Amino acid sequence: MSLTCEVERPDPEPREVQGPEDVVGIDVGLKAFAALSDGTRIEAPKPLEKALRLLKRRSKQLSRKQKKTVVERDPETGEERKRTVFSRNYEKAVLRLARLHRRIRNIRQDFLHKVTTELAKAKPVLVVEDLNVRGLARNGSLSRAILDVGWGAFRRMLEYKCAWYGAVLLIAPRYFPSTKRCSRCGWVGPALPLSQRVFHCEACGLKVDRDLNAACNLREYGLTHLTGPTGSSPGSDACGDPSGGGTARKGRSTSYGSMKQEAARHEFHPSG
């Protein structure tokens, strides 16, 4: 027996931003789930990747179990009907496979809930990219890894938890050059291949991890968005990106969308 009750939870007032250190950029990826602009790396549990061999084994076990199709005749109408009869071992194999799928989902959900809660409580302003997750998941070589880390669920959870805890979530617009832009001087270079993990600026000579560089650029976007001429004007030029931002609201900001150039790297361990 279970009981469900609905409780109205008023949104708290947005927390005050004391200084630039209260704004953090979050660059999500695959090698590490997320890199923060303060240098923190968040490791993803990747439950599907770790359980993949067992998942394949149990799927094969299920395919070997017996099932047959029985043809029955309706005594009233005389019509023949086909019915699939499963063996007891088949039903047990189905249950084992379903339990493994549930365990994978629960591990991912638990990780995402803990990470988003700590991020929403830690800083008053968070800046992320608006990734086209559905489009990225069409990449045959990366689709399984992208869906395993749960970028879409991370963004959804972060939105409502920022509203719960009085934080502001800013969304960098589509095609914002977070990875190929220098976080020191603003130089924008060509797109980086996935194998290149270090960003090298040809203008000022900066060499930095590409994920940390992207997170710092997102942080700068957030600072520009908050301190622009109107605070958060739709046409603001953030970090040299003329496409502008959006309108910040309590808990989140509205913006456009972002294609992830890379499938990103790792040392933040959520409590619990």
C-alpha cells in the first residue's frame, strides 16, 4: 500500500551574488561527467557501461529459454487464435533481466539527484550549455555513452532544484564557442578534434585542459550576462558571442539551445 500527497512548496528568493566566485560554469562531457570552472571534476558512475557484459549475458539466457505458440479454437465462434506460452524458466529470465535494467536506472538516477542537489545548494548562479542531446544521441559511436551519463535528466533536475534552493540557472546559447574559445584572451580557434584534450591558444599561448577551458568560458558568459548593461538583456554580447543570452528568471534563464562540440573528462564525489 502506498500513499501520495501533494504539498505546495514556495520558491525561495534568489540568493545574493557576493562576487565572481559565486558564479560557476559547468561543462558536461563523457570522460568526466562534468568539469567546473573552479577546477572540480565530477566522475560519472556509468552504470550501463559497467553492467554491459552481464546485460548481454542475461539477454542471451533469455533468448535461449523455451516459448511456443499454441493455436486454440474458440468454442463459440470456431475461430482459431494464436497464444504464446512461456516456460517457467523464461519468466524467471525475464525477471532477472528486468531487475538488472532497474538497477542500472536507479544507480544513474541516484547519482544525478545527489550531484544536482549539491550544485544547486553550493552556488547561487550556475551556467550550463543548452545541449542538443537528441541530436548528439544520433551519433552511432557515442549514443550509448551519451545516454548512459544522462545529460538530459541532469539539465531537467538542475532546473527545478535551482528553483527550490534559490539559485539561478543560466543557459548559454546555441553554438556558444565554449570549447574553442580562449578563456584568458578571448581568441576563438578552429573546432578541436575529440582526441585533443588540451586547448592551446595561438594568441596568448595559454595551454589548459579543454574541459576546464570550456567551463571557464561558461562562467565568463554568466558574469557578462549578470553584469551587462541591463543585467540580462536579450542582446547582450557575452564573451564575444554576438548571439546573446536570454532572460534570467528565478531558478533558470531562457536562451536558445547548444550543440556539444565534444563528448568531454573527472573529482567530485556526491555525498551519500
